[in-house]
Amino acid sequence: MLHYLQIENFAIVEQLNLHLNNGLTIITGETGAGKSILIDALSLVLGERADSSVVRQGSETAQVNAVFTLPPAAMMWLEQKDLRGGNECLVRRVINHNGRSRGYINDQPVSVQTLRQLGEFLIDIHGQHAHQSLLKSDVQRQLLDDISPAQNVLKRVTQIYQRWKSLKTDLDDLGGEDREAKMAFLRYQMQELEEFELTTEALADLENEYRRLANAQKLLENSQQALGLLDNEESGSTLFALNHANNLLEEVQQHDTQLSNITTLLESAIIQTQEAVRELRHYLHHLDIDAARLYEFQQQMSLLQDLARKHRVRFVELPAHFEDLSQQLNELENYEENANRLEAELSDSLQAYRVAAEELHQQRLKTAQQLSEKMTAEMHKLGMPGGYLVITVNADEEAPPAAMGSDMIEFLVTTNPGHAPKPLQKVASGGELSRISLAIQVVTAQSSGVPILVFDEVDVGIGGGVAEIVGESLSHLGQKRQVLCITHLPQVASQGDHHLQVNKTFHQENTHAHIIALNSQQRVEEIARMLGGVEMTSQSLAHAQEMLQRSQSKINEWKNS
């Protein structure tokens, strides 16, 4: 669950420290007060896209900190990424005024993608416009798959599809009417490269020799200086000093045996230095400055660099590129053999796909029936007693493989008894679509494994007795999960376990948003405001008190049952 949320210089919030509890937390306030800021901040800290507009005017940075208790899956995921910090997790996001942001998990810097991945373990946010996206077929499929136990089957279907697609691409590239043209072009490319010895070792030798020739003068000067320091007739050379030191110690080592080990070391140093001098003399004897040979290597390096640019590879990649061209040409020249092999693999892959897709289809059918029944029951609760929803899953066995299987999934609904169900966009009005969307969200949220559910004004277009039922559904969810709900309906607000009020003030031409936790009396006043407007009457206060008492009584019954 989310324990603590701290917001600094975010939008119109200057400073906010909020402690949250389990159950259903209601968030209310006047229109435009900034109720969604809480949800926006929570989304941001868990990886949503950020820009400079979220930074409060006049501030350098905005910051959001959140402390969560982790479910087991999230703890395991953090352990795998070496981000574990105990059962609780501190997540932080800092946004600069230039739009750049930084993310942290347990004070360790992480990418925005990592924040987003963690968020998938922790929270589901149902936005106020969710009912609009519900009309899209891919959203309907995603809803079904999200609660299906066949996640591994879907993953297998996707993997087999990717293998099938790769084989098909290889087969398409292998043949075709332009095969002769492809082979001619490959032979031309290889002929350009065959003029050179393109092996990793040959290129390395070429670079080394070119570097030696290009720096021959410097090599000569430094080697001569080094030789002079090691061995010359003057008393300052290394060999002279080593021999002189060794002679001095040999004269007196008979008086102290401890010096014998030192003279042994000096003798070894003299031998090693003499060997180095011999090697250096030999090196200098064979080192020459050959301008013509340097020019020859420069030309060869230049040609190879030009070829690398022409073939759009790096210089060091030329050997691998040559091998790749050779393999492509070999496959084209042995077209029938390779085509037969690819066709056999493609056939096997297609057969494996059909088997996995059929398994996925059967699981989707089963899930669709269960989900349809649950959604229909929820629709009845939400004031559509004669309506029902059917999820159809039709497999197109003639269709080519696809990443998500071969099923066409559609949500069909009727809101009037005796009428055949039709696609959502052809039947449901705006208010009905809002209720259907809410029914789907309530049902899918019950199946979701995440511990935190957020509903951002999903009850738009709902009122009266239906609104009270919506509140009851959210309250039921709050018994199992932590639920945050922004609402403008008193029937929903009265059924929360906790109540936060958002208000906006103006001071010295600055706008400030504040969020306070309401006590019992303040809740009565806020519900009364929602019932009757700014001016509260004794009747609205009494009505609000009655609503809260009735809701609390129901909640106590659920907890004790």
C-alpha cells in the first residue's frame, strides 16, 4: 500500500505531506481545485512522462516522494535488480525547470523505465476518460487478456509468431524474381573486398605496421635516448651504476651475510639490464624510416576506410561484413536447398503457432464467459437491470499469424430487454457507457494483483441511487485493496473510510493547492456542500449526517460478515 506521499513545488502545490491508510480514501473538492494533482504526482513518481510544466512557477525543481509497502512480486523484482531496501520502498522523482528528471528507488538512481516497471506491480489508475478507450478493439482484447490465467500461453504465441515472421522474412529475401540481381550485386561487393586480406589478424597487423611507420622518427629518438641512459661510457648510465653498487657491496659482504641477498638481486638486475640493452640495440639496428613504405600503407588504410564507409560498417567490422556477404551469396547460390530448409522450418513454426493459438483461443473463450457474467451482474447493480454484456471470441483460422493470436475479440452489449447485443459504440449512450466502463473496471480490479487502485472521476454521468451502488462497489474493493477515488458525487463520497479535501487559495498573486484529511464533522460539512452547494442548510447537514451513518453501518456489516 501507499503509506506516505510528499509533494514539493509540483504544479500549484508548494508543499504537501500526506499520510494514507488502507481502505477507500475519498478525494473531493470544488471544480478546478486541483483534485487530480494527487493522481498526477503519483503517476509521475512511478514513471509517467514529465516536462517543465509540472514545476511550480518560480521554482528550480519539483519533487515527489512516495513510500510503499511492497507485495511479494515487487520485492522479488527489486532483489533481482539489487534495489531491495526492506519491506518498505522509497520512490523519488525530481524534475528540473528545464524538463529533465531523475528517478530513485531506495535512494539509488534508476531510469524512468525502471520506475514504470515498479509501478506495474503497485498501482492501477483508472482515468476519468477510460470509457472512451473502451470502444477500441485492442483495449477490449487487453482487458480480457489482463485477467486471463493464460499469460504464459499468450507469451508463447508471441514468441512463436516472432520466429515465424523471421523465417518468412528470410525466405522472402532468399528468393524472388530479383535473385539473380541480388547475386550479381553481392559478387560485385565481395570482389571489392577480396582485393584485401580481410581477417581480424590481418587488419590488426596492418594498423600496427602503419602506426609504427607513422611514428618511426619518434620511436628512433626515444629508443636512442633510452639506450644512452642504460649503457654509455659515462659514469651516469644505469649499467655503470648497478655494477659500481654491486662491487661496493661485494667488498664488504663478508663482514655481514645479510648483504649477500642484496648482491644477488643486483646481479640479476645487471643481467636483465644487459639483456634489455642487447634487445634495444637490435631494435634500433632494424628500425628504419621508410617514407615510401609509409605512403603505401597510408594508401591501403585509406582505401579500406573508404570501403568501410561505402559498405556502411566500421573499419574493424569489415571481416565480419565480408563473411556475412559470403554467407548471403552462398544461400542464394544454393537457393533450392536453403528454400526447402526454410519452408520446412516455416511450416513447423506455423503448425506450432496454430496449436498455441488454439490453446489461447480456448482459454479466452472460458475467460470471456466468466467475465461476461460478472460484468452483466455489475451492470444490473448499476441501474441497467435488463441489460447484459457478451464478450465474443472468434478465431480466424485463415488469417496469417499475429503477435496476439488469431482471435477477433469484441464487447457486445444491450441495455434493453429483448434486444440483441450490438457493439458498444452502436448501442450505449454516454451515461450508459460510463456505467459499463465502471462495471468493467470494478470487475477487472477485483482480479488485479496490484495492491493500489485509483479511480479518477470514473463516475461521470452517474447519479441517484446508482451512484450509491457505485460507492458500495468501491467500498467493497476497499476491504481488499487500498483504493483512492476522486469523485464529485456525495453518494460515493459518503462511503469512504477516509476523506481528503482539496482546496485552492490565492496569496500575493500565487495559487496554492492544499489537501487536508477531514475529521467526522468536516466530512459532514463536505458531504453537505456536495449535496446542496456552497451554502449549507440544516437539511443538507442532516442529510449528509444520515448518509454517512448509513454508509458506516453497511461497512461495519461487511467487516463483521
